Amino acid sequence: MKLAGLSSRSTPAPPGITGTARVDRRIRDVLRRVGPGDIAVIDYVDLDRTTADALVRAQVAAVINAAPSISGRYPNLGPEVLLKAGIPLVDHVGGELLHRVRDGSRVRLHGGSVYAGRHEVARGIVQTPESVADQVVEARAGMSAQLEAFSANTIEFLRRERGLVLDGVGVPELRVPLADRHVVVVASGAGHAEDVRALKRYVRHHKPVLIGVEQASDTMRKLGFVPDIVVGDPTMVEVGTLKAASEIVVPAHPDGHAPGVERVHDLGIGAVTFPATANPEDLALLLCEANGAALVVTVGFQATLREFLDSGRSGSNPSTFLTRLKLGTKIVDGRAVAVLHRARMSGLGLLLLGLVAVAAAAVALALSGTASVPAEEVPRWWNAFVDWCAELFS
């Protein structure tokens, strides 16, 4: 019975963003668990673009970083990516937060404060497009130091992996034939999905071998380009993609341990391991070179100096530079290939042009009244036109 003068009122929701916390110092573990509406709690100095893109794809509600997202060592790209996607970023909250907040618990972010229940457990700096832009300008001064560090690390990498880089020692042989064929290698860089779509005509015409690197393999399958080969940690790839691929290559540590290979074995799928310290993108390129590919089209790889340093985590990953030198003129950027194919007149346009020409000739003959076409010539002319159309669309 409802008593007069009493009314039920819902308690207003507290201000800010509330979500499930996904907490881990290892960023790859956070990316495996995070989902739409979650709040990623990380400890990651110099947030790079690849990680930020993964967080955007996961549709996180916010990112809380115990460390500075831009340290000033070089102008990294991750904070810009998050803010452009409308994802709040709070920095410098301190490493203690990772102990105060349990993975899977509910947290609230309001301004620069982090709340667990009603209690404030940490406070940080709210990043804005203006603050990130100012820090990026200051960080440009650190690029020369990063290039020096990169040069030193490149020499060390060549000393350690010279057999791999110079002679292809340790590169596994593949069941999928690459010799004298075009190959498209797709990594999960910025805009890779759009770039894959733009290569549809090229793929249809040349029928290249398709190689997907970790999460990019899932993107390819969803767009209708099932990868022939998947390279990378299998735990970063959906089961449907692993089962659809013809071959799986799992990077391994120099001692032979291959993280994630158990998942492939549990699915009853075979895999080959590739022991090396290079990143999965570069291992995919080395596979192409060692197995005799004629042309390698890259999608989602770094194109500018800033992206190159950002992907290399401040010079700690020098394999990319040496890998590009190894492939030489075989390697081509996918966007350039797409532009060249768009520049050609489309097959439909040429077909319409041919039909117009045939119709114009027929009209001219009909109006002239002086020319006659032997009946036996009509089928020959028609068959020649059909053959021309078939060659046009082959």
C-alpha cells in the first residue's frame, strides 16, 4: 500500500565515468581482457600508437596511467590517438594504484581523481588535446637522443642476429608457397582496415599470398580476406581466424620457448616456431624474403620517422630498419599500390566504352543504308567482343 506524502526517489548517479577496472603492469595482458565500457589501468611510460589503437578498438571508457604517457624522450603518438577517439586519459597517478585497485572491481573516474566506492584512492593529471600538444612539442628535442640510442641498438641487434638477417638462419620453411609470388603482409597499424579495403582490386587481380600479423589477421578475415598465414602470438588472435588460416607461425625466444603455442595445440592445429628477437611484423617480412617472394606489399607498417620511433619504443626495437634493408626493392607500401590501381580506368568503365562503340557502329550502319553485314560475320564479331570483355575482367 502506497502511503500519501511518500514517494520513491532514485539515488542520483555519482558524477564521472564508472566502469570495470582492468589492471595489469603488462600491457598485453590488459589488452587481452579489456572490453567495451571498461577502464584500463596501466603502468606504461610513453604510450605508443599501436597500444592506443588497441584500446580504442576495445572501446574502453577511460585510461588511467600510473606512469607519464609522454615522458619527453620522444614525441610518441598514443595520447593523441586516445583523445581524438574521445577516450579520457589521466596520467601520473602513481604505481600504488595498481595495488589498491583489484582487476575486475568497479572504479569511478571524476576529473583527475580515481574512486573505489566512496573513497578516493589516487589522483592524477587529466590530459587534454592542448596539454598533449605542448608536451609533444617539448619532446621533439629528444628525437636526436633516441636516434643515437637506436643506432647503438641496431649494431647490437646485428651482432646478435647477424645469421638471421644476413643468411636467413633459423627462418622456417613454409607449406604455403611464396616463391615468385606477390605477398600482402598486414599489421595492426593506424588505418590498416581502410588500407586493406583499398587493395581489393589488387588482391582480386594478382591473387597474392595473404599474411596477417596478430590482431590484423582478425581484421582481414572480417573484411573477407582470410589470411593464408598468421604470424604472432596466437593468444592475440581469434579462434575462427586461427582455424581458417593455412599456416601459423609463432615467434619464439632464443631458447625455443614460444609463448601462446599451447593455444594452437589445444585447438588441434599445427604451427611452426620462429626463434628470434625481432618483432612479429619483421618476422613476417623475413619469412617472405627467405621463401622467395617476388613482391611484398605492406599494410599497417610505420611510414614516418615519428611512427618509426614510436613503434620501436624509443629505439629498443632495431630489427625493422635492417629488415627493410634486407628486402630492398621487393617491399612496397600498400597505399601506393592502391593508388596505382585506382588510377587505372575501371573494368566497368571500359566495358561501357566498348558497348557505346558497338552501338555507335550499329547506328552508323543502319543510317547509311549502303553497308551490309554478312549474317555469318555477326557471331564472330560477338564472340570477339565477349572474349575482350573476359580478358578485361580477368
